[in-house]
Amino acid sequence: MLKNIRLDDLTLDTKLGNGAFGEVFKSKISGSDTIYATKRLEKRKFMKNPKAYRYLENEINILNNISHENIVKLYNSDLQTTKYKYLITEYCNGGDLNGCLEKYKKEMKRPFNEEEVQYIMRQLVSGIKYLHVEKKILHRDLKLENILLQFDNEEDRLQKRILKAKIKIIDFGFARYYDDLVGSVLGSPMFMDPRILYRLAKVDHQQDFGYEEKADIYSLGVICYILLTGKPLFDVDNLNELVYITKKGEFQISADLSKETISFLNYMLRSDPKKRLDIEKLSRHKFITLDSQYFTKIDKTLLSDILKGSQLCFDLKKSCIGYLKGDIFEEPKQEISDDELNKDLVEKFNKLTLEPKPNQTDTDKKPDTDINNLDIEKLIWDSIDIINQDGMIIEPKLVPFIPGDDPKILLNEN
């Protein structure tokens, strides 16, 4: 913290940007070579919007009580004049993640690769784990614009060496301690937990509405998806379309991604928060813990020849491959032994039934080879891995998917 400094000690240099309530500058403090970012906020604008001032006070209170390498530091919030209030924070020279991604796509002709996204997500997960587990704080507005990058030198920044960047989470105006959560609808719709989104659109008036930590997990999933694909999770023009397509639950993902990446996305982007991983389990997922060079690629030849040829439908409400009864991707209770777990899987596989794709007619081309029940059972066994020490069943080797509650799977062969 920068204490006992005077306004005369603060020098505002280059303007970094404008906000609704003021401006942000690169700045220096007398006697130090460190560069800071200083928000100069106009008090009169807050007088017209008392709620915004409460959000500012909330952000200051939270930032003064947290400290983590992946969360921006607030150094001083005491300086003010009759006209302005100043917030001196850590300076991040790489800009926000949204701007960085757009520049990266323009120059590299692609979004970030899996190694780069893993590097970013490891830091985000670390920061959110600190907030959720140690501080019991929910951010409630995680999005690309609220994540900054910091590079140690100008060359790394100019060359966009993502694997050299330090990730910093910012903007804690909407953040709340768990014991202070209320039912207000806050955040950015494109990154918003569907349960909160429906409330915002006034299509869900459930009595038990309220925020929980899984709302941040969904936002992390949207961020991860955009970093990997370079596209929004849902490409819509208005709130009504967003609500419709979220309820429809259709996602598109490339089969070029590894099964670890797809599984990671799967367990953040489930519409039902109870089916998402919490931050502690997410931090132990193979996408986070495994070196990306050991990620397992999907056999697209097998995808095309077997799954498409067999006319199987993919429907997560009924399950993954064909129409399995029950949800084989639910997390088992920890007390279940491996033998019991395998027995339960076998029982579900034995109930397998195949149904044609919707609108299939008798004139549709039939597969060149029949796939009997034994082959299907083997295919399903091959598509499942038991990962980590919790015995979590989440690894589809063959079918790339990101489920909401009950998505159809759209394979992107491009």
C-alpha cells in the first residue's frame, strides 16, 4: 500500500482510457520509478448516481482486503479533492484480454492455442479459487474486458508472447462476500449464468433465486470458449435471442480440440449449476494439471466413420453416445468404489438403445456396416476415462461436446 502520500506526489502521464465516471492515467509517485494506473473519478457524476458510488465503495472495500498475484492491487484510495477522487492501482501494460485476443487474431490469423489458453486459465482459476475458498467472495462480472495482462518487458508485449503474461482480474464493483449476497441481477449477459440471465429477461421467477459461486464458473467457461474459438459462445443480436438459444442449449465446438479441453469446457458450461464443478475441483481437472503436450486428440477419422456412419444422435439429456439412459457424466458420490462404479456403468451400457436421427426417412443412406450392440458397448467404453483421484467420469474421447442441460451436439468439421 502507498500510505502517507500527498496529491503533489502524484504525476498523471499518458491517458489510458475514459470511463463513465472519469479517466485512467499512467502515473508515477515522487521518489519511485514504478508505473501505476490512476483512476481520476469525478465526484459530481457519482452524486447523480448514488448506486454507482456504492459499487465504488464496495470495490475499494474488497480490494483493500484481498491480495493475490492474479488480482490487480489497489495501492491507495485516500487521495481526493473537492472535485476528484483518485484510485492508484497496479499498472498492466498488456491491456485487457478482449483487445489482446482481437489483435492476436488479426496478426496470427487464429485465436489462442490450447497451450496459451491453459496458461491463461490456470491463472484465472488460481485467482478465483483464492476468492471463493479463502475469502468467500463472488466476483459476479467475469468477462474478457475485466481481465488484464502484464508483461515484464516491451518485447514480450509487442511480440504477444502470451506464455510470458501475468493475468490480473479487475473490476470488483459487483463482487460480494458470500454472506452478503442478494438477489440483484448484475453482470454482463453474454457471460452470465443462464439462471441469472433468465431472471434478467423476466422469464424465470423461481422463488429460490440467488447468486452462488457457480455463477463465476459459468463465466470462466464462456471466457475459455472465446479464447479457444475466437468467437462468442452465442452469436446473437439481442437479449431475447440470447435467452432462446441458451434455453435451446446448442453449442458448436471443433473436433480439433483435445478431450481434456472439451471436458474442461463441459464442466463449466452446464446450465444447471449443480452439474458444474466448483472451483476446487476445477483446479484439479486435467486441463489445468496436465502439461498440454500430453493432451489427447480426438480421432476424427473414427468420429466420421463410426459415429456418423451409425446414424447415432447426440443428446446430453439422454446422454452422450446414442441414447444412453441416465447421465453417465454426473459426478459419482465419493464413497462409491471403483468396482461399484464400473458395475453401474455396465448396467447403463446394457440399457443402450439406438434411435435414428430426427427426420430420417427410409430413403436416407444407411451405414455401410452394421454396428452391433457389442461394438457399441466397446465404443462407449473407449469413450470414457476415469480421471483424477475423485473418480470423476467426464472424458468423452470421441464426441466433442459442450452441454447446457440438454444440447444437441453440432460437429464442426471445418
